[in-house]
Amino acid sequence: MLACYCRQAVASFGLKTAGKRSVWPTLAPRRTYAIGGPNAHEKPLPFQLEHVQRRLTETLPIFFRQHMDFTFYHENVVCEDYIFQTKKIGLDNVRRHIGMIAGTCKILFPHVHMTVVSILPVLEDGTVRVRWRMEYISFYRLLFNPRLWFFDYRIKNLSWFDGFSVFTLDGNGDVVKFTIQRMRRDDSLLQEESAINKLKKMMNVMPQQQNKGAPSVNMTSFVDSEAQRRQHQGSESGTSNKS
């Protein structure tokens, strides 16, 4: 009977240890396997935004000359490209897409470079917003304007367009998403600006007319023609009286 009791105890102990071992492999990865680290779902800290801001300021101007720095991007980063109407997921796909853009532009344009117009970290939504400018010279312009071969003249007569990108960071300071889009002209702002310019012109013209106090050119010519007409009528009446 003692032997039977021992066998039952060993069997029960084996079941308990087997249960623990079967549960542990399923729980351990859930605690340690977190894409982006344990703070992935938190907002980034100010120094993390400043770090990405500094890295973008250094790397974007050399976009068409050197390989981009992807060390501060997440391995599952998402790129939403609204210029080419495509979406890339994963660091390898994003790297190939960015390389395709840089290579295509260097083939199509004999001179192309990028500048950072403004870059602003936003702590409320954990993003870094960048306004960039792509400046280039096309082969068509280079063919019909030989002066573009000279660097000093070319750098002052570049074609360009502005773009806007939003880099979203997670709690670990990694870029998990960024967008590429082209800036569009706001017609309402242009209309408002034109209205302000018209008002300024009216305000500038009115004081000039008040200060001068002299008739305009049309009025002067009208007075001169009226005087000439009267003089002509007087001469005709004089000749008729003589006759």
C-alpha cells in the first residue's frame, strides 16, 4: 500500500510540474514579446521628440546623396505615401520604397536636392511635423538654357515644390508611422491676401489724391480741350460779325 501511495504522489507531482511547464511558455512570451518595447502604447517624451527632430534635420538634406538613416524607425513602421498613392508596411519595404524614390529622382533630374523648411515636434500627439522642399533642374530646362550648367546660376534658378510629412512616435521613441504628401495651395488664403492688397492700394491712392489737390491728367486734358473749343467758337463768331 505504501508503494501505491508513493506512485500516486509522484504522479500528482508530475502533473503539477507538467502543468506549470505547459503554462509558462505561453505566459512568458506575452510579457517579454512586445513589438517596440514595453512603452510602445505610451506617448513619447520631449527628449525623444527632440532626438528625432535632430536626426531628421541632419538626414533629410542628404536624402539624394546618401542612404537614409533608419536606426530610429520601428521594424513594423508604416509609410503612407499620398504622392504615389501607396502604403508600405515593414522596415524593409519602406527602405526599398524610399530608395526607389531617391534613385528615380536622380535619374530624371540632373540636379536635385532636398531642404528642410521647418520642423516642429508636437508633444500633444507625439509627432514630429516636417515641411520639406525638393529643388531640382529638369533635362528640358538644361537643354534650352545652357547657363544652368554653371552652379551659381543654377542654384538661383531651381524649380521646386513643397511637401509635408508627419512622423508618429511610440513611447520608446521609435517612428512607427510617417506620411509623405505634397503641399497644396490654399485658394482662400490667396483670395484673402489679394483683398488685403487691394485695400492697401486704395488706402495708398486716396491720400495721394488728397495731398496733391490737382486735377488728374484726364481732367487737365478735358479742360484744355474745352478752352480750345471756346476759343474756336469765339473766333468763328468774330469772323461772322465782320462779314
